[in-house]
Amino acid sequence: MKLLIAAATAVLVASQAFAGSYEVRCETKRVPYQETVKGGTPEKVIGGAIVGGVIGKVVTKKDAGAAAGAIIGGAVANETSKKTVTKYKDVETCSNVFIPARVTNEETLRQALLDLNAGKPVSKEKTMDVQYTIGVAHDGKWGPQSQLAAEKYLANLAPDAPLYSLVVNDVVIVSSADVSAVDQIKNALLEAGIQSQIFVDLQR
């Protein structure tokens, strides 16, 4: 039983093998946050002290009472004068990022391209490796640009070379760099009563 499990695990790992690797990358960003601070402006504190002084003197009829009232009035003004300010702090965030690498085995690359263009499941890491190898954006999503680049690669075409596709009812019949060969097939289909169209660098 252990042997079977080990064999199954080995097959799974092999089927999901990729050339790139994961790396931990960190970046520091300045993040805003709100903080409430207390402490009024000098005008508010002085104003509170004057009001407190007047009240203290009226109540106690003494200068000492005025002084005490001034201190209390200033403290109250200072305490009640609060405001919210925006401050910033440095926050470091780290993530495990996949760094794609070139697929050096030609047969492995060819099979992966065929699988991806056929819509077969391929791991995101392996897809990114393949995209990196054929020179398209390596985001792990196999879209029209990746499909076209794959077709050109499989046809041994340069990335900027035109690829002619013959389409019948939204189905690609053949793709080739030889436009005359594609045109011959189109004429043969027309003689059989089948309408078709030729597209250059078809975006599916």
C-alpha cells in the first residue's frame, strides 16, 4: 500500500513539474492611518484660562481662586480640543512569488503547448514557464495571445511572422505560414460548396 501511495505521489509531482521556483519577496509601503490627538491651539488654551480665571475670582472673591480657575479652565480647554489627524507608517508585506524559467526540454515544451491549446488542464506554474519561454506575458492565463504565440512556435515561425488560418463556421481547419497552401485548401472547399475564410494572426 505504501509503495502504491509513493508511486501515485511521484506521478502527481512529475505531472505538475515546472522549471521556475517560488521566492519570498518583500516590499515596504507607507500606509495612512487615523489618530486622535488632544491639545488645543494656544488661542483656545488661553481663552479657557481667562474664562476659568474670571469664574474662579467671582466664585471665591480671591485672586487665588482666579489662579486656580485659570489653571482648570486651561486644562479643560486643552482636554476638550481633540482632532483626528492622518499619519503614515511603514508596513512591510511579504509574499511567496513564482518566478518562471525557460523550459529547456523541447519535447516537454511542445507537449505543454499542445495541451494548453487543446484546453487540457496544466498547472499555473507550468503555464507561466511556457509563456515565459515563448515570449508572451507570463500571467498563468492562457488567452488568445498565448494561443497565437504557441501556434507560431509549433509551426517554427518567428513571433512577428504572419500565421494564416482557414476558418469554416468559426472552426479553424488549418493554420500555416504558407498562404498559398491555405488558399488552395480554401478553393478546394469552395468547389465542394463549402464557404471558408482566411484570417491572419487569428485572435480567438
